Amino acid sequence: MSQIFQKSANTLSKVSLFGVLTLVASLILLAMVLGRSSYVTRANEFVEQPIQFSHLHHVTDDGIDCRYCHTSVETSSFAGIPPTKTCMNCHSQLFANQPILEPVRASFRNDTPMRWIRVHDLPDFVYFNHSIHVKKGVGCESCHGRVDQMPLTLQPQSLQMEWCLSCHRAPENFVRPRSEITTMGYRPSEPQSVLGPRLVKEYNIQSLTTCSTCHR
């Protein structure tokens, strides 16, 4: 019986199989790269706000503590967005007639809240409690970055699960004294390899990596 396929068919089938496998691997790699990109995570992207509030000015220039505006960060699951009255505590006197602050004055005058756009916006299936992280010695800077250097607020971290787990698996590498929670540019007074394990024991920090810790 004559041969149905030519010998070149063997080479063609091998090349085709290799091409298909390469294409599948490339698509998987592309999906992984895209999933970590700022296009998906929105990391390092400025968010348009009703007023382009400058943390750099308020924190660095004016020395305002995070907790003055984010009043519930130590006692609640959410840090809290300040009501307009908090802004007007200062701006009823400072820059009181500046046009850029008219939305703030209008909000206070009409008793309507400012429509701030959330920057660190976790999915609905993720549970995050600010107060427990503060109590365990996780600084604002660890998640929110150097907000004292941000003229416009952005999300410096990916907020992906692998990023959260890097701290949950080894909290001793990240914790700091509670007195330094709001300190920007924090530098430990002793090696973190010594300080971290001591704080983990003192604050009773557990390495929580079970799904139900964050997905409830």
C-alpha cells in the first residue's frame, strides 16, 4: 500500500503542535502580566476628585496627622472620609475666598456631602479592617505609601492577594511600634530583624493566611 502522508507531514505536525503549545503558553503569560499591570490594578494612577486634595500640602506643609481627618481608623473597619465641616474648621479662615475651594463651601452651605472618589477600592468580596491592622502595628505608609509626598492621591500598591499575603506570611518584616503608625518615612530605631519578632510577640500577631481571614 502506498504511503498516504509524505514524510514532511511529520515535521508539519510537530511544528503545528509546538505552535499551539507556544500560543497557549503565551496567552497564559499575557494574562498573568496583564493581571499585574496598572491597567488592571490601577496602581500609580491619579484619580480625578471634586477637588484635587493635596496630602503633600496638608501633611508635610501643615503637619496634619492622618487621624485628624480619618477619625475612625483606630476604632472601625473603615478609616472614614472627613465631613465638609472638618475642612471648614480651617478653611472658614484660611483661603476662605479662593475659587478652587468653592465646592467645599457649597457643600457646607447646602449641607450636602462632597462626592469623593475612592482611591483604594477593594472588591466587595474582600474584607479589610483598618482598626485591627493599626492595633497590630501596620503603618499607614505600608499600604498607602508616602502620602506626605503626593500632591495628588494615588494607589502605590497593587492590592492584589499576593501583595497582602507577603505581609500576612511574614508580619515581622513589616510591623512597627503603634506610636509610629502615622509616621511617614519611618525608620526603625533598631534592626527590623530584632524589632519585628519582638512586636509580633508583644502584639500577639498571628500569621493569618486562611481564606476566611479576608473572604467572608
